[in-house]
Amino acid sequence: MLKKHYLGGILEAGCDEAGRGCLAGPVFASAVILPPDFNHPLLNDSKQLSEKQRYYLRDIIIDHAISFAIATACNEEIDDLNILNASILAMHRALDKLIPLPGHIIVDGNHFAPYFGIPFKTIIKGDSKYQSIAAASILAKTYRDDYMNMIHENFPQYGWNHNKGYSTPEHRKAIINFGITSLHRKSFSLLSRKDKSDEWKNGRFVNW
């Protein structure tokens, strides 16, 4: 059973992101304030849930949250700021949308940046410990998956409806065969060392 809050007696927002390790697309972040009496036995870190469970819980979170928000940082911002800072930027943008603002913030992981003087606590594996962070992880993941399914229609050769932009063999093979798109993160290592070695041997190499 996940904990209801880190600090009691105060509006507390949980924050998490999705898509940090992807090769393409934005990083999504969510901020969620849950009622103090909220509880659902299935609620957990989004990575521990099936796709069906995530979407089922998304509807419950949206229906019961005091406030929730989703925001993004695009691939150009990721390349400019680096993925850590872009993830924090996306979380700040999600917090900007909350009404009311929280009195305390808990964040999955061990890095964050001050947000308008509101006290915060970073928590490693917080999405498997606190309800609001788990809820944020589910919203960020499902809304990002929706986005990747949508843009898959424009770039079907990369299989983003299956791999969601992560570094799968299917995705890397498409990069080798078709090059990169405007949505790829150019600051990332888009091909593994083995992929590059194989392409040199075959007399082909993608020139970024």
C-alpha cells in the first residue's frame, strides 16, 4: 500500500516524468494533488502496471484529483538544456497549471529545482512509495503514449506506436534505413556502438 503523503495537513503535489530515456519526442511530466482520503489498491508506479491498468487508473485519478496537470519539454529543449533540466522544466510547467498551488511538492528521483519557494522533497523510487507520485507517473506515461501513437501516423516507419520512441532494435534499424526526423533528440546516442560498427562494415552510415 502506497503512502498517502510525505507531509500531512497540507496540499501536496506529486511530480513525475515519462520519456526521459527515449530517442525521440518530448519528455512529459505531470503534477497531481490527491484528496487526503484518496486510496486505490491498484495504484502503483506506472512501470509496474499493464497498459490496460494504467488507462483504467488514469480515469480514476482524473475524476478524483483535487488538481492535476500535464506538460512537456520538446526535443529541441532537451537538446539545448539536457534531459535532466528539460524534465525539471516540464515538471515546473505542470506545476504552473495546478489550481490551487500546493504547499509542498514531492518528486520522483533525486534532482529538482526550486519552484517559487515552495518546499520540496526528492524521493528515489517515489513512484512506488507515494500515491501522488504514482498518479503523476501514470498520467505522464499515458499522455505521452497517446502522443507517440498520434505522431506515429506521420512517421510509421519508426514503429512509435510500439516502441514509443525508446531505443529498440526496430527503432534503431529505422534510423539506419531512413535517418532521423525533426522529433529525434540529436544530443542522444541514437545508435549503439554495434549498430554503427555494422553500418561501417556494410559501407553505410547515417550522417547526422
